[in-house]
Amino acid sequence: MTRKEHFLKTIDDALLVKVERKLKVWFEVPELPKHECIVNPIENLPMKRDYYAKVYDDELRSIENPEIMIAGWRLV
């Protein structure tokens, strides 16, 4: 399973359970000294899933700028 498949499965599983949770996603951006964190509410996950699937490759690097990548994620 690729990192992208694992990431998208995390989103799919969260949507199936339909529990009030949030998805925290950490990004590595070359200009920033520390990872950036974005919190996606469960209500936004269907649209965010489509976005992440389209914009990131199998290693979760941005297709347009491979120096930007998803460094980690967690449901909270």
C-alpha cells in the first residue's frame, strides 16, 4: 500500500464511522522551519479527500511542487 493509499484509507474509514472527529495533517514546506498543521473537520473530509487525491502523488508529495509534502496525519 502506498502512503497515499494509506492516507486516503484513513479518510475513508473516518467517513464510514461518522464519529465527530477531525483529521490533522502535517505538511513539510521547504521555506518553513517547522511542519505546518492543518485540521480538517469531518464535514469537510469528502471534498478534502478529493483534493488530496488529485494534488498529491503516491508518496504524498505535491504534484506541482514535490518539495511540499504531507509529512504525517492523525485522526483526533
